[in-house]
Amino acid sequence: MNLDTAGKSVRPTQDLVVCTGAKPVSFLTLLLLFLASILTTLGFWFLLPDRVFLKESADYRAFYHPVGRSIADGRGIRGDDGAPATRYPPGFALLVAGALVASEALHAPETLPLRVLNLFALATSSIFLFQIAYTIFGLAPALVSYGLWLSYPFVVALTKAPGTELPFCALVFAAFHVAWRAIDQNQLHASRCLLIGLLLGYAMLVRPIGIGLGVLTAAFLFRFQAARNISQRLRPIGLILLGNLMVVLPWEAWAYSQSGQWILLSTGGPPGMRDGLTFAVHPDKRYRVETRIPADAELVSQAIVAHYRSLDSASDILGILATQFRESPRGVAELLLVKAVRSWYATDSGRLDRYILPIQIVYLSLAIWATVISFRTSASGRRLSVVVWLSVLYFWMMTVSVLSILRYMIPAMGLLFLLIPALLRRAAEPAGQTAPAA
């Protein structure tokens, strides 16, 4: 501990920011890892039967493909009926439009460019996870995070089907990497902060679940930067939020001009919330296997189904949930608890849940064990644990608020893989170093 001239103790800079001393990864290493990730995924495609891969989702058929086709044909962000498409933001539909144009130019099947998009999104996200883990644990342990992400069964299952998950993860992990690098080097340049905001802004347009990630990342930078002056600490936050707005505001303005009302990224929130509260009892969801929930929770779900068509907004849904809580607090609590647990293993159909659950228990047990070790061994590991688990908590809360399925938790699982190298090697900082309370 250093002393200033007034005799007051001053924390060294190393206590305020992550300082691992790791040399930057060479471009050649990153390129080889990128190519290896593509070859690994192609190997899974060749070796595994088609039944292990997810098919195109109902959202893709009903929304993203027709809207992407409309954009590719020059008709703008519209559905098959010509009406403005506002159920989801246009981030992924724009990618689909590019894929459709590419397939026509190459005279290739429409699925080919979309699979290439997934290949590159997965490879890119694996590189960003590797680089974050490398700054804490070094080269060999970082390969564990890289390998876990590439081989995670529920990521592999997504790679053939057109979907938002992998592009979203690539954007989020890229922003996370830039933010972590800024903290690691104590260099919160304006360009970096703005880049974080732009990446997360486009992530919001790909998946609305990212709506709060800009604020969350800004809070991390505010907490862990070394600057003492309050204006210097607030400047990165302003730049991140500015980047968010630069990407999102054009969409918001267009949606307002078409609908006459402000839309918070999408109009799909209330339907998702309704479905999440009635997943076990809704009579129209016949593709789902029977899901048993506690009796009181089932009564609450049945009561919500009775008002299903009239629940058009989040306030309507929260209102009926509050009413049900007054009548049956135990039922509401049980329903929310079931949703919280199902977030980690459930699927929309429920057909594979009993097989997924034990696999998830293994991964989560490793992540929790690694978190304990990280907290005990290093300041940087402790900071990483705090950042990762707060991010996981964010995705968990957002998933519980809608249909609680594992697909929405995929980004959180990728972040948890950053911690598991702690099981193999202590972090680069000396074991005796302590960190300030996070």
C-alpha cells in the first residue's frame, strides 16, 4: 500500500484495474483459432446426424424470412401483408436480406449464406471469449473457454438453422471484449466506449433481450475504471449510451412514423410475457409436451389464460399478475420459481428437457466451482466473476420475464465458460493479492 504526502493510504493502480501483464495474442494465433472453429463446426455438421440440429424456427418462417425478402426486394421493413413489421427490430432481418441477395447472386440455396453467417458468428464469438479468458488465465487455459463454447451441445444445435442467437452472441461478446480490454489497460478511449455502444446497439436490434446491456456495461466501466474525477468517470457512460442511441434511434423514429406510437424495440414483448406465464396450460400450444407444475401455480396460469386475449400490454400482464398475487401469493411464487429453474434447461416443445437438465447441471456446477476458486485466488478473477455473474443475472431475469427456455440463456452460458479455466490454473496475478470490494 502506497502513502501520499498527507500520510493517507492510497491503493496502487493495480488494485483499481485488472493488470495481468499478458502479451497481446498474435494475429496469426487468432486467425488459426478462427479457422479451427470453422473446421470444428463443419466437422460437427459432417459427423452428427441432422436430427441433433435445430430446424428453422417459427419466428424465422413467420417474420424474419418475409421481412428479409421485403428488404431484399426494396419494399422496406414490411411483412407479407405489406404492413410495417414491428414485432421484432430489424437487425436480423437485415442480415437475412443480405443472405437472400447473396444466394441469388451465387445461384445458391437460401440456406447456404445463412449457414455461413452462423459459421462466422460462432467463430467470431469464440475468438472474443478466448481473448477475454487469455487476459486472466493465459494461453492454454483460455483454450478451455474457447473449446467449451465451440463444443457446447446447445450451441452446436443452433449452427445449421437460421436464427438470431449466434449473431447476437458475436455482437455481445465483441462488446464485452472491448469493455474488458478497456478496464484491463485502464484506457477508456472515446473510440472504444463509442464502439461498445454501437455493438450493443446493433445487438439490441438483433434481439430485444439486449435492451439493458448498454446500461449494464456502462455501470461496469463506471465501477472499475481508475479515474477519480466524476466527470471522467461519467464520460464513458455517456459515450456508450450515445452509441446505443445512434443505432437504435433510426429504428425507433421509423417505427413511430409508421405506427404513430413509440415502440420499445419491438411489439413482441407482451405476447412473450403471456406465453411465459401460460406455457404449461395453454390449449393452443399442442406441439408442447405436458409439463407438470405445482397445483397453485397451475391455477394462476389458468386464470391468466382466461384473460389471454385481453392482455395486450406489459401493464395489463403485470396487473393481472398482481391480482393473482393478492389471491394466491403461493401460486405466483411457485410459477415464477418454476420459470426461473426452467430457464436453464427447458425447450419450447419440452421434448428434450429431461435429457438437457443433467448436462446443464454439470456445466453449472463447474462454473460455480470455478467462481469460488476465482474469488479466492486473484483480483482479476474476482472482477471477472462479478462482471460475468451480473451479466448472467441480467439474462436470467430477462428470460424469466418471457418464455423461460435455455435458448435465451445461451449468451449467459458463453460468459460462464470464461470462468471455468480457473479450475485448471490460477489467474496470472499473485495469489496473495487482494481486490477491493466489487
